[in-house]
Amino acid sequence: MAIPQDTAPEQLPDATSWRDELADVGFVRRLLISRHWYGPDWWFVAISAVMVVGFITLAIIPQVFAPYPYDTLVGPRFLAPGARPDLPVLVVRSDSTAKELRDLAAPANAPRPTVGVLLGVPTAGALNQEAQKIDEQLKNGAEGLRLRPRIERFDTLKATLQALEDGQVEAVVVRQLEYEQIAGQFSGLRQGQPITGDTATAGGFLLGTNEIGQDVFSRLIWGTRIALIIGFSASIVALVLGVPLGLFAGYSSGPVDRLLSLVMDSMYAFPGLILAIAITAVLGPSVLNVIVAIAVLYIPTYYRIVRGQTLAVKEELYVDAARSLGARSMEILRRYIFPNVIPSVAIIFSVNIADAILTGAGLSFLGLGLPPTIADWGIDLARGQRFIQTAWWMITFPGLAIMLVVLAFSMMGEGLTEIFNPKLRER
Amino acid sequence: MPVSPFALIFIVIGVPALLGLTYIFVRGSAGLRRYILTRVALTVPMVFILASLVFFIMRVLPGDPVRSALGPKGSPETIQRIRTQLGLNDPLLVQYGRFLGGVVTFNFGNSLVGGHRPIVDEMSERFPATLELVVPASIVALLIGIYGGAYAASKRKRTMDYALRLYSVIIYSLPIFWLGLMLQLLFGVRLNVLPIAGRIDPVVGTTLKHVTNVYSIDALISGNWPALRSVALHLVLPTATLGLILSGVFVRLTRINVIETIQSDFIAAARARGIRERVLVYVHALKNAMIPVITLIGLQVAILLAGAVLTETVFSWPGMGSYLVERISGRDYTAVQSVITVFALFVALISLAVDIIYSLVDPRVRY
């Protein structure tokens, strides 16, 4: 038969070490030392706090971490994570000094260079365009150089490369990935630079690109901003409205309290997302409207907790004492009751941010909350859903991002609950 | 003529519920009777408040429903004519009275867009679909939640306990629509074993006789096995999505309550009598721990319905949630207002039912 494992008396923390230390150290050291006191919950809060700080940093300066702007078309469409775009690349003989297209430029009276391309592949167009662009710049230069390549077309990639090796053409422009597959067969050739496209993107994209060629990773980083804006603002607005209402209702406990509680309880029982859908549907899409809609949902959460605690604290002896000493209601509320509700409000605030971010993402997934120009995870998921058959990366990563942010805030709330309510600790 | 599904739902669920309520009321103690009366009396203002909230959100906030429904092609005269027809030019109070009357008589008027059908008819096609999703999902959630929670409690502070706690934290942080998309990606696209959209295969669907519009019941009573199989396959992913998301809360609640119960004296006494640990946890402790869990089930209805809206959108499930989203993009304010009111009614009735069941299970709450 199993015997309960946890019957051994709990070991008390070593009273001398951390207590003596606590007396004369600064705030940060105090926080660190308190881990002996709180145990695993301290780590819970610490880890989630680091995550929260990280996300806030991302939200404030996304441009530092994101390789590209969120709305720029930086690459080909539907490029898988880690896959490289198939750019047209310049290939020359190993003994040639040319590295990029510009190096092929020759003096105006010299013979024009011949460049080979493969038939039926759009590399010739890219070559022409790029050469003309370079030529325009060179024309006005002092060196009198021009770049007007003669283009020679071949039937197969092999023939193209063979022509280069035989010296029939000076260089060829072929697709990079196709070239790399058979490059081993030609020992005397060397790959130069891609002739078009940003050379920075030649290595591919960490999390791939979406259906119009935006970088998924950059949009992910930028999306942190709107998620946190919605989470924080909605929770703050709800707190600012809900806490005073709860204090007032709990303290007065008259007919106003009963009416308010009825309204708040009804709202609390109602599915929040659906109420938010109604409000944003009427107000129209904008960040402010989403914040308003979500804030309205969470007022009852604060109201109920604060009211309940006010009712309990009001009966305490020290409140009676203050009243008999002639303290006015405002002062009692402010000095004796309000400090008691702060811990629970802090916990709800943290969990609330998590909830608000989830609700906001749900709204924008439904296409309701935010204007579609904003980089937002919910919008990205809704866009990606249409391409679920081809582009798994478009729906996988934004969802992971939402999960991590929500996890950070709810873990923090969880840890804070355990720390602020020692009675619950053994649960 | 097919029976209106609303009438059918009422007959199937409402009549036994009413009979049961009457029975409890007649046979129960005076305390129980008083409790039930108070609770029913409290439901009325709750529905009233929610309906009013919906009305004022839809009517007082800026925006003209008719203009947005007609779009740019509506001339001012047409807009005025339709507004008068719909009674939108009447004083707000008159409209409010008419709206409340509509809620009581279940007559929400006609939809502003499409075929201008009565909204009740449209909803009676959609509501059974939502029921068909929500009921199995709740069962999945309760099964996982209650057994997972009890198991975690019995393995307290061991690996499986921590694993299940982690499960409930992660489940809480998952966006439900993302979980749906991931399941679609895995089972629908990668493995290609389950359908990812709709309620039934369209070819099989033509053979199904629609009686209740709850397809599984329709297929069962008409003995249409291919249809039943198709319906069941289509149900797997949406049910799993909604059920998994809900199960996290239940794991957590059950675990806490079972742990608390295990520490009480009667369990120690039972243990001293030599009752096996398994029976102790799953029979003695779980039964008592379920009492507080039942009340919390009532509160989870909100999560359930919000989750249903998103799940229906992800899986193109033609229920109330996707109807709501469709009508919002179609700017059909009358329909939106009605759907939200029906949701409010649903929430109020479920929480009423849960509270009454609770008062039966736990005699302590009757005051």
C-alpha cells in the first residue's frame, strides 16, 4: 500500500544566513536572496519575468531584432524556412577576375562581352535589366567603361556551362540552385555573385516568407508590439475602471452595489470574445477600438475580486478602530482597504494581460479587430490558413509566438499567486 | 413539413428538464424550493441585462446598419424607406421595447441581407450544428479533465503530476484557433486521414434526411450508416480542438479539489480501514471533490462558447459562431444582435441548470 510521501516536516530555511544578509543589502540582492524563502515559485516568477522583459524589449525596439521591415516584400513568395531563393547567379571561369556583373564592363571601343544563358528560363530578362542599369551608371563615369553584353542562348544547362568552359562565352547567368546541382561536373568554373535580388537574402529566410514575399520572422518580431500594446492598455483601462468600482461597491454595499454586481456578474458569465466581437463590429477596425472592447470585458474581473476583498476587510477590527478615531470613508478606503487588495490586483493584472492578448489575437483572426496593414499574429494566422496545404510555416510560428507571450504572463500570475497567498502554497 | 429544430430541442431537452424541475420542486424541502425560486428569479434580470447590453451596444454606438448593409449603391431615399420599414426611425425606447418583445416571443425579425429570411429560421439551421460540436467537446473535456486531475492528485509531486500541471498551463496559453490549425495540418494535410472542413461529406450529405439538423442523430434515426461515419469523421478534429482547450481548466480544478479531499479525515479513516489507494482516490475522494467542480463547469460555458466561435471559423463549421462572423462581415446588424442574444439566453439557462444540479448534489448551499 502506498504511503503518502510528504509527511516529513518541512525543513525551515536556515535562519541565520539569509536573514542576516537581508538586513543590509540593496533591493536587487534582496530579490535574489528571497529565492531561499519562496523556493520553486521564485524561479517560476523569475523565468517568466525574464521572458516578459524580453518581450517588452522586442515590442519597444523591434527594428533592432527584425532583419527586415514587416511590410516590405523582401523575397520570393512561399519560400520555406531555411530554403534559399533561386537567384540568377553569375558563373565565370576560375581564372577570370570577374566577381559580379559590373566586372564584365569593358572600354567603349573594346568588343562587347558575350554572356550565355539558358533558353526558357527568365534569367535573360534579369540579365538585360541589370546590365542596362549598370550601364546607365557607367556611362557618366570617368573611366569610359560600358556594359553591353551580347546574349547567347543555349538549349540545356550543360551546354551553357560547356560553352563557358570552352571559352565560347565570357560568363553565364544561370539559376543558382540548378547550377549547384551539376557544378561538380565542371571543374574549371567558379560561382560569382547573384546578379539581381538582395544579396543579403541569398541565404534564405529563417522562418520562410509568406504569400506575398514578406519575411515571416520579421513580422513575428514586429507583431510583439501590437500584442503587448493591446494586452497592457486593455488591462490598465479595465483596472482603472474596475478597481474603484469594486472598492466603492464593496464599501457602500447598498442598492448601488446590488445593481452593479448584477450587471457585472451577468457580463462575467457572458463569453467575453462574443461581447468583444459585438463591440468591434459596431465600432469598426482600429487598435483603439480593440482596446476599448477588451477593456470592457475585463472590468468585471477586477470588480468582483476587489469587491469581495473590500467586503471582508471592512469587517476587520483595525478598520473599526480607524472609523472610531474619526477617519473619513475616503481615508479608510485609501489607507486601510486599498493596500489589502493590491496583491490580488497584481495577480489579476498579469493573468489579464495574457487573456487580453489571446482575445485580441482571436478578434484579429476573425478579421474584426485590427486594420489589415498592421503586423499582427492573429492576422498572419488568418492569412496563413488559406495556404495550409502548401505553407506550414505561415501558420505554425505566429501561433507559437502567441503561446509564448501568453505563457510568460500567465506563469508570472501563477507564481505571484503562490507567493502572495501562502495559504494556497501547498496546493 | 419538418419540425422546427427549436421546437425539437425544446421537446428533447426542455420538457424533461421542466418535468424534473417540477418533481424536485414538489418533493424537495422548503429550503430547496426557496433556493430554486430565488435562482430562477435571478435568471430573469440576468437575461434582461445582457439583452439590453447587446441592444445598446448595437444601437447606441455609432454606425448606421442600413447604410452599411446596402453599401454605396443605396440612395438616401432607399435607406430612409428601409429604415422606416424596419422601424429604425422610431424613438429608441420604442425600438428597445420591440426588441425585448422579440426576445420573449423568439421573433427576431428578418435578416437585412441575402434572402431576407426570418432570422429564427436561419438560426434553427445553425444552432443544432453548434450543439453537435459543443456537447461532445464538453464530454471530451470532462473525461480528460476529471480523470487527468484525479490521476495527477494521486501521483502528487511525482513526474506525472508535474507533467499534467504543465499540460494545463500550456493548454491555457494555446490560442484555440491555432490548436485547430495545427491539428488540421497534422491530421488533415500531413497524414491526410481526417477531413478538415464542414460537417459531412457533400456527396454523402445529399442522402441524409434532415430532421433535427443534428446530423449524427439524423443519420442514426434514419439508419444511414455511411452518413453517420462521415459525420463522425468530420467531428473528430473540431471536437478534439474544443475539448482539449477546455480540459486544461478541468485538470487543474479537479486536481486541487482531490488533493484537498485526500487530506481530510474521512479519507484517512478509509485508508486505515484498508481500502485500496486506487478506490480511495477515484471513488471516495473524487466524488466529494466533484462538488465544487460542478459550479465551475457553469463558468466554463463562457469559454466553451467563445471557443466554439473560433473553432467553427477554423473548421468551416456552419454553426452559430460562423453565422455570427458571416453576418458581421455582411453588416447584418439585426442578425448579429439576435445571435448574441441567443448566446446570452444559452449562458443564462446553463448556469441556472448547473446551480440547480449543484443544490441537489450538495445540500449545504440551500439557504
